[in-house]
Amino acid sequence: MALKRPFSELDWQLTPEPVRHYIMALERTLFDMEQRIALHEKRLEKLEVRTRKNSHNSSKPPSSDPPFARKKRKQKKSKKAKGGQKGHKPHQQQVLDPTESYWLTPQRCSCGHSAFDQEKMKTFYVHQHIELPEIEMQVNHYLLQQCDCPNCGNVVKAMLPPEMSTGYGPRFTAFIGELSGIKGMSRNDVKKLCESVLDIPIATGTIQKIVDRTSNALLPVYERIGQIARRFWCNYIDETSWFKQNDLHWLWAMVNERVAFYRIDPHRSKAAFENLIQDWNGILVSDGYGLYQKWVHRQTCLAHLIRKADALTERKKPDLRRFGEIVAAWLRQLVSFAKEPPDSKQWSDFYTFFLFTVSLWEEDKTDAGRLARQIVREMDSLWTFLDHHGVEPTNNRAERALRFGVLWRKRSLGTQSEKGNRWVERILSLKETCRLNEKPTFPFLVECIASYFRNIMPDLSWI
């Protein structure tokens, strides 16, 4: 490094040689210190960027945000009164079919009259009083008889009907499955609830056996959901970590507007992806994971790119901040086109300025350049939603579908066996598919389990 010394070359030559050697040693030391400072500043900036990552500026889930670091939402002051506004769609309590009805007649008028004509009485208001009855479990004893055959002398024993062989009926089995899977309760919590509310003593091992039967009953449902997902024209796919006996696995979700199909695989690889989709070749909506980028018909998640641009707005360098602000604004405008499609002039202006902004930074070596190059690589997948009606510009559908699985993993720390993995896949597929079709899960669980006990196929026409 050539330093500009504050004296002339003649003064330098007139300086004693020991002093010159000392000054040159100081210059080398100063150069080394400047290099170290530059490296430390670069390393410090990387650490600051890493520590500032949250669900708003990266792909981290909202559950990973520390509570003290969450941004406070600015509430806009409104002149309107709180609560429902005039003209809004009412959400009233539905009137249920009564089990008993009571007609209440007026007793006395304010004037003191108390004799009223019963034929002129008419109902002016219906008040419903809803109460949970005392639950009395139905316990049937089957007394199996035996006797000697009068012909050959062998002992002949009675046989239980197949649907009664398990000891617990379809409704109680479905209730345990609903609590354990749909509601995500632990085996111990299910045991305590049965003992407290139903007055049924039951062991956690028995609960596990009931869950296993429910999982077996859901197999045809799970296979049917997988068939529909692999034939649908557009799917939203995402994955999240899962653990089986502390070994890292991956929970995959393949979701569309009709069904949600889940699969747990030991790997996050091309083979795992192909096992999920099999022969499906529709439109894929996903994040920027490299495995998805080679898909032919794809819509990349714009929300992920927006969060990366928002992360740049928090950097110290003004040029990085400015690039992040501009790109985030352009991407948000692109998302808005999903609700208000642009005309030819709006699209031309957007396309021209967006490409110009990205091209200016494409060769840059910073994080802004990396984001620009990613946008260029995925350019053909940024606006697929404009050409295909029904495709969303973000992968929020798949991320929402994985949220319950993430909470399950955090609560139970995953599963302990392959059998547990199959249970998670099947019950999550049923839960989310019922939600998408606005169907209650419990009646269908009862039907599936009753069909399983009778060894017949449940009705799957609604899926």
C-alpha cells in the first residue's frame, strides 16, 4: 500500500536510515491493521445481518421470532365505533332443533289484569338454552357361551361380531382420534380428559392402540387424497423439518384448493420430492429452493423475494438500502396485479423499469447482487399467476398448511417410529382437506372407523 507521506522525497532521503526503516515498519503495521479492520467489519456486518433475521426479512417462520423483538402494529385511529358496522354480514347464533319446548305465557299486566285469552297468544321471541347433558357411556356386555357338541363332543365357543372385537366402538375411537390428531393432545391429556369428563378409566397404551386403529382406518382416505393431489392442475409445495427419534426427517406438504397431501421422508432431496409428486406435472408454486427451480411450469413465491429485499433496507450502506426499497416496492406492485391485473401500458412500464433496476445490480458482489441474480434466474417464474387464473403469487397456502405440523413438532418433538410417521401423514391430510372443503372431521372419522371395522370402503365421494 503506497502511503502519501507528508514530506518531500528529498526530506525522506535526508532522513537517517534507522528512522526510515522504523517508519516503513510502522507503515507495514498500519497496512496490516487496516486489512484486519476491513475483515472484521465485513465479518461484523454478516453477524449483524444474521442476528437481525426474523420472519419479516427472511424465510424464518413467525414462531421463531422472540416475543420482545416483535414489531408493534400501529393501530390507525378510526372515527367508527368498535364492533360490527352497519350493513355488515351478520354472524348470529344458529337456531338449533329443540329437544324440548316450553311455552311461557304472560302472568300479569302492568295495570293488574291477569286473565288473558289463550287463543290470541302468539310467539314474539325464541330463547334457546343449551346445556351439555350428563354423559352416560353405553357399555355393552357380551357374555360368550360355550357347550359340548352332542354329536362329536368338542367344546364349541361363541364368536364376537367383527365390529365388536376391539372393545371400543367407532364413535369412541373417533373421539380419541379427534383429540389425539385433529386437536393435537398428548396421550396423557387424552387419558385425563376421558377420566374427568367421560368417567372412563383408560391407559395410555390403550389410547395408542386406538390411535393405531384410526390410522389404519384412514389409509384409503389418505391414498384417495394423494391421487387427487397428483392429478390436480396446480399444487403449492413446501417442506419443514421433522424428527423421528431425534433423527432429522422432513414433512412435505402438497396442497391445492381441494386437498392437502402430507408425506414424511428422511431426506430433503430430489428423490423425496419425486416420491411426493410421482407422475404429477402441473403448475408448481414454491419458494426458491434449488430443487424446485428446474420445474418447467412454476410460480416462485414473491413473498420470499420481498422479505429478502426488506432485509436489504436494514443494511448500513445507503446503496444497498436504496436497492432493497426499490425492489421491494416493485415486487409488492407485482403482487397487487393478482387482484387488479394491469393494462398493457402499466405492464410495459413495470416490466421496463423492473428489469432495468435488476440489471444495474446483476454484476454486484454484495447481497444486492445476489438477490438481483436470483431474480434474473427466476424471471420466467415471477408472473405465471398473470397467465393462469387461480394461481397465487405466493406460497402462503402451503405454509399455512404446514403450520399445524410445525406446532405438533414443537409440542411433541416429533415421532418415535415409522408407525407414528404414518399417523401424522394421514391425520394431517384429513384435517387440512376437511378444512379446505369446510367439512367437520369427527363425523367422517366415525364413518371411516365403522367401515374399517366392517371391512368395507368408506364413502370418499366428497373429497
